[in-house]
Amino acid sequence: MCAGLSKFLANAKSLRTLKLSAQSLSGRDGTLILEGLRRNAAIRTLSLNMTIVSALVAPSNGAFTDYLRENRTMRKLIVKSYYPDDFAALHQVLRALFRPATISELELIGFMLDEASSRLVAELIGENRSLSGLSMVDSFFYGGAGTTEYKDKCLRITPWLAALGTNGTLKKLTMELACFSLDECRSLFQAVKSNASLKNITVDSIRHEDVAGICRALREAGVRERFLFGRHHVVRSPAVTLKECKELSRVTIDSIVLCRPDQLRTALCLLPSCSHVTSLILAVWQPLFNRDVCALIAQYITATTVLKELKLTLASITSYPADRVERALMQALCANESLRQLCMTGLRFNEAEVQMLVDKLQASRTLCELTFYPDDYDSTIWLVQKLSPIVSRNYTLVRIELPRHVVLRADLFSVDDAVRRNASLVSRAAHFVAGRKLRYCAAALEQIHWNPALVAKVQALARVDENEAASRISKIAKTLPELDGFMRAAGVVKYSVVCHARDDGQKQLVDIDGDCWLHIRRYLKIDDVVD
């Protein structure tokens, strides 16, 4: 099989992304794969797990590390852990990247790095002059040792400070801070402040007891705008975390952690004032979930204008038709205009409440992802039955998850078909914004340029932040109604519309004023232009 893969790789002229993983692979098979990789000049992104990497470096002749150094087409390398980690193989990969290469992005996913590997990553930052992005997700330094377990704290932070002091090319960095003490983090923030190129640092994990101190240190160092906390932080002290730590935009409130009624109530009462919270995971279990708690949740959902992602896990309780917590919650969700992603687990909704959700989905131009796992099957059946006849008119929803085995396949097919169509439109539109000037893609942008999912897709393709992605979409979308912009997008002209002069002096296309053309455009779409 690897011989066939090697031949395929050698002849794949349009392959841009390759993802390889295996549970076991021999050195001989690794040699075959490497032979195909070396003959390929098209791959831009290469993703490997450590089993593959170990097989590629198994011959011990440096062929794979030479491939990484000499490759002139690869831009991104992703290495995923497959326990137990082969640190010797990982070290070879990291050392190969010390020298300048075309690889500008490196991702390490799921590693428990020992001391030597942790120091080597820091040295890589200091030595490499081609990496603009380094991401270490679900990866822990120094064997996951806490700040009290590590023997020499001074040596732990020193290589990172030295690396940031010499690197002038790295722009984006994702790493954990849980292995460093608060004082070490302060030193790190000062090093970041002195580094002119490093503008975007995503913190993968921090210690709960240090969160307030770290947020304060960020403000004191003047680097708050450069840092983003990528994971949801579990709220343990509501008064401190929610009021003082404005840097935390993603939080989790769980009644298992806030197990006293006064703690949970304090957290819920503080939420409306938390304009910095854009993503919330809220889980309330028995016996703390009751009508009063539901009322506080509903008030927050109704009032917030900044919350974009909400994951609700709520215990089912006995309620009466006139005082149902499900109805209060659904009314709040229908009133909200900011949510883009909604996940609901628990509760039992009646048919009228499900109809409210369906109406919300059809009317919303912001809610593009829904996950729905109620405590009964009827709620799911009603949702799909009511949505399937009308979902074809929905151009917002790009993802839906629910218990699929309980609904009719025909109804589910209609929903899935609309969701797939919308996701395809978003993907095509994003590629147009990213520079792929095809009419097929332009027509998609014209149709769903307002969809929030498009912003996230452009972010991923162009590797920019949310504001920059939204700005690019708006700028390009504004050109489509114009005559020249429309004709370029439709593939009629390359730059602008030019008409040859007429002998009779009659008006031509370029003579139509802007208002008249915009009136015409109300009835004319890019898809209407035939080949």
C-alpha cells in the first residue's frame, strides 16, 4: 500500500494539503513515503502524527530532516502526538527547522514535552528566521510539572526570554503558561513587550490560582492587546474572575464547581455586566437548577449583545404549563440577536416551544450553528419535522447536530441538504475573498456575504483576526453592486467596462448612472450571466 501511496505522491501535481496518520508503520514503509514526498512539488501543508514521523526518520540517514530543510514548496508543518512520544524523532524535526526554510508555520498538537524538548522548542524560536507562526495546542512543557515540582525555576524561563529577545520574525504564538510561576509570566510579558514582531499570543492554559495575577500583569506590562486566552476558563471565584479579569472572553460557569447557591447566583447576576464575555459554557445541575436560576439565565440571554457562543447544559425539572422554565429560556433565546453558535443539552421542550426555536432559526441572520440534545426524543422529532419543509429558505445555518437516529430520514435529508448547501456557499465565498476570483465563488459571496460563518472561514483561510476578516469581506462585497465590480466578478471583463463609441450617439452601458445601475442590479445576479 505504501508503494502505491509513494507513487501517488510523486505524481500529484495539484495536491496542496496532505494528512497522514497511522498506529504503526515500519521504517521501510517510511522510506517509501518519503521518496514520494521528495518528488512532490505541490504540497503546501503537511500533517503527520508521531508514528509517521518516527518511521520517516527511522533510516537514521538524515533523509527526512534534509527533506524539511531543502523543501521549497511546503509552508505549514503539523505534527501530532501519538503516545508514547518518540522525543528523539521530534528533536530531529525541530533541529531541522533551525536553519532557514520555506516552512513558515509549525503546529505541535498533544505533546507532553520533557525538559529537553521544552528547551529545544525555545531554542527553535531563538534560532529560526523563517517561522511566522508557532502553535502548541494541548501541549505541556517540562513534563507537565507544576511550578512547585520543577527543580530549577530560573533555568525554566531563561531560554524563553532569550529566544524572544533575539527572534524578529515570529508573529503568532500559541503556548501554555501553566508551567510558569506568576513571576516568570511577568518576565515573559516584558520580553513580549520588547519584541516588535510578535503581535498575537494565544494562551492555551493557565493555573486557576494565577488567573487574576496574570491578567493584572498583562495590563501592567502594556501587552494586553497582544494576548488571547484560547480556552474557556472555569470560574471559581465569580467576584474576582468576572469583575477583575476583563481579558477572559471565554468562561465556564458550572454548578459542580460553584456548588453553593450564593456562588452560582453571584456569577449569574454578574454576567450582564460582563461585556468582555463572548463565549459562555453554562452548566447547572440538580439541586441548584430551579425557576429563579432559570430566570437569571433568561435575563442575561435576553440582555446581552456581545455573546456569540453559548453552550447550555441544564437539568430537567418538573414544571407546570403556566410556569415552564423551557418557555422562559426559549423566549430569551428568540429575543437574542448576537448568538452565532448555540448548544442546548437537557430540558424537555413542548411542541409550541420547539416552534419558537424553528421560527428563530428561520428569521435569524446570525445563528449559524445549532447543537440540540434535549432529554426527550419528542423535542428533536418536532424540530426536524417543522424545519424540514421550510429549511431550504434558510441561508444562515451551516451546522446542526442532534440525535439523528430518532427522526425520519426524509425530514433529516432536507435539513442536511440545506446545511450542506450553506456550508458550500460559505466556503466558496471565503475563497473569493481570499483571492480565488472565480465566478462560481463570486456568486456565493453575493448570496451570503452577511453570514457570520463566512468571517470565521476567511479567518482560517487568510490567517487573520476577526476584525480583519470582516473588513476584507465588507470591502470586496461593496464592489459587487458596482458596474465594474459586477462585470469583473461575473468574468465579463478583466478590469473595467469600456464601450466603443457609437456613431449615433446612443447611450451605452457605461453611460448608465449609478442609481439606475443599482436599480437594475436588484433584478440581476451574478448567476444570471451565462458562459
